[in-house]
Amino acid sequence: TNRVPYSFNKINAKAYFDDCCEEIHMDLDAQGITLNYNYHAPSDMYIVADAEQLKRVINNIVSNSAKYLMDGRAGIIDFDIYDEGDYAHIIIRDNGKGIGINELPHIFERFYKSEHSSKESTGIGLALAKTIIEKENGYIKVESKSRCGTTFEIKYVKC
């Protein structure tokens, strides 16, 4: 990511996330996964971000959510946007397998792969996501409970 040129722009959050979730919805729908998207912020809220890099982060988190669903349980991903003072607060929550308590502190480390990771996993997706978010003056955190799901929270600076 140090070599990736960033293109920071003022982005209308509602238009951006509406478009992003429309694309995600089609992919998830084809997999039988429900996406509940709710925009709880003013329609004129703007963030400063690299649109392509932010999309990369969101796609990584959502694809991980889809990949680690519980067998026999209908997959649901909630995607919510809130206005919190100086930040746009993005919450992506799933009802999947969750991340083990011993694995949770390591998920943002490069090349870390959980015991449930697929063979195709490189272990760099979430490390890259964190790097992108931090380069854009935001932050990302995760909470998870085994067999209940995972919640990612991202905060982006508003303008």
C-alpha cells in the first residue's frame, strides 16, 4: 500500500454507500445472503477518502462475512452508516461463525490466517484494510463472538 497512489476526494457519503451497497447486494443475493443496508446520516454528509481504496476495504470485509457464515443459518449482513460529530461511522455486522477470542488480536496482522481460513486465503486482506483506513485518517476496530458473528466499525473523517 505504500506504493499505491491515493486519490483523496470529497465524497458524498450517501451516494457513495448507496452505490456500493447496490453492487454488494447483487453479489450477496446470488449467494442467498441478506444485506440490510441503512443510511442513518444526513444526505449531505461528505467524507474525505479514496473511493477505490474504501471500496476495497468494504468488499474485503463483506466477502469475509459471506465466506464465514454458519452452516444451516441464513446469512445476514447489516451495513449501517451514522453521523457522529467529526466522523462518518460505518458498521458492518454479520451473523457468521465469529472470530475466536485468541485470534481476534491478530486479524489485522499481515499474513495471519485463522484456523478457519480457506486454502486460498493470503492473510493480507484485513491487514491491507487497516492500512488503507489509517492512511485516510480513519480507524477500524472489530468485535466478535464465537457462533454469533462479527462487527467491524470504521470511522472516516467528515468534511
